[in-house]
Amino acid sequence: MGKIIFTYFFCSIFFFFSCNSLESFNEDIFLADPTIFHDNDKYYLYGTTAGGADSTNNGFLVYLSDNLKEWNYKGYALKKGNAFGNKGFWAPQIFKKDSLYYMFYTANEKISIAFSESPLGPFINKNKIYFKAKDKQIDPFVFSDGDKYFLYYVKRFNNDNEIFVAELQKDFNDIIKETLTKCLSSDLLWENDDNFDFKSVQGPSVFKIDSIYYMLYSANNFKSPNYAVGYATSLSPFGPWNKSKKNPLISFKTINQSGSGHGDVFFDKTRNNPKYVLHTHNSSSKVRPRKTGVVDLIIDKNFKTIDLKEQSFRFFNLVGK
């Protein structure tokens, strides 16, 4: 009888700790300024890595998923020392051209580029080149339209952040300077509703359906609970851009999360379901480490509008390594 009781007790304790260890493995992913790259039926998640899985900011982490639900941590895609920059690694974006993968990113408030033969990395640029400019530059986003590539990014001024675009040179080493065009600035009430003196639009993400160009962008200071996402449309990659009267599209009112913004549009494996990956504040009282989530979009091609699928927002969770 004693052996039976002992065996039952031991098994119960083992089951308790086993279950709790499995549950503890299911934890939030902490990436700000996130982006998702879809390649060969797999999803790759990157973002700004200060806080959470990496308390430092020494490059960019990458997570891998087959289904947008179960994410596996894969370590560094780009690590400090392998490319330009020694601080402020922010807002990466990945795309593929021919057989090479490109990462555009911010470091030292400059825009740089690195290369890899795999979306998992390592992304490297031994020459440590960056886009030389008088102004501080952040939040790069590369959009391909036919055989042309356009770089959208944010210029940081003393009292404002503004979104610009320029066509990229064929080798991606610089912009074609005569094409540089201002796209958006903060000029609406919802875009400057955070009690910060500094005005800001940032985090552009651009895609095209039929003949219409769509840009999702964030406004307000990222530290504010009023940080939110709006969108604008255009008939040209250079604009003029017409902001939606329904803005903000993503905010505390629409997904019940503080500080929701700065993400990227992507499509799932079917190519029929557009989604927007974004970050939120850690909680209603704490900004960092920011958490990563996703929301489904509904695009009306006839009216050229974007809406959110109701109750589709959810956080991403790490479930394995």
C-alpha cells in the first residue's frame, strides 16, 4: 500500500511540473517594429529586439512558423559586427531578389543593408555601407513595382518625423536623389494627440492592388497609449497620398491595446488574406518590452478602403526552440 501511495504521489508531482514547464514555454514574443517575410511556405518574424527575449540591442532576432500560430526562436538573423552600426538596431525589413535575401534596417539613425543566402541569416555586409544623408533616417521599407524598387523611410527633424520616398539605384547602394519626394507629415488631430511636443508619422508599409497604392503608417509618439495606425492611398508610388477619413484604422479603440502601431502588411499562404503585424505596449502602464501581435485586414478593391476583421487581433506566442 505504501508503494502505491508513493508511486501515485511521485507521478502526480512529475505530471504537475511537466505540465507547468510546458505551459511556461508558451510565452509572449517581445519584438517592436515587427515585420513578417513569407518564403517557401514558412513565415519569418523579425523586429526591434530591445527587451524581452534579448534585453540588449545587438542586432535582430528571427522567429520561424509554419502556421502563424506556433513560433520557434532561431537566434540572431543579424548580429552587431557583421554589418553597419553599433547601436539603435531598429525596424528591419526583408525581401528577396533572385537568389539573395536583403535586409534593410536602421542603426545609428542611418539606413543600412545586409545580405544573406537564407532568411534565417546570418545577414552580413562586410563593407558596412550605409545611406549617407544630412538628416537622421529611420524606418526603411522597400517596395517593388515592376522592375523598380522604392525606398520609403522617415526623416527625423528637430520637431517632426516625416515620411519620404525615393527610387533605389539598381545595386541598392543608394537612392536616385532627384526622385526624393515627401509623402506624409503629421497634420491631423489624431496624428498629434499624445501631449508630446514632437510631431510624428513613421513606420511606412506599402503595397499595391490593381492600380492603387496603399500605405499604412503610424502616428503620435511610440511611448503614448494613443500611438495608432492610419492609411493613405495614391495612384503613384510618389503620391500625392490621400489619408483615409476613417483613420485611425488601428488604435486602442479598435483592438483594445495601448500603443498599437509600427508594423508591416503581409499576405498568408493563400495570398487572399492580408494581415498587419504590429507591436503594442507591454501593458496599460508599461511601454517596454513591447509585445508582438497580428490583426486581419479587409480590403475593398472597389471603394479602395481598408478595414479590420472584427476580433481578429491576437498576440504571437513562443512555443518552442
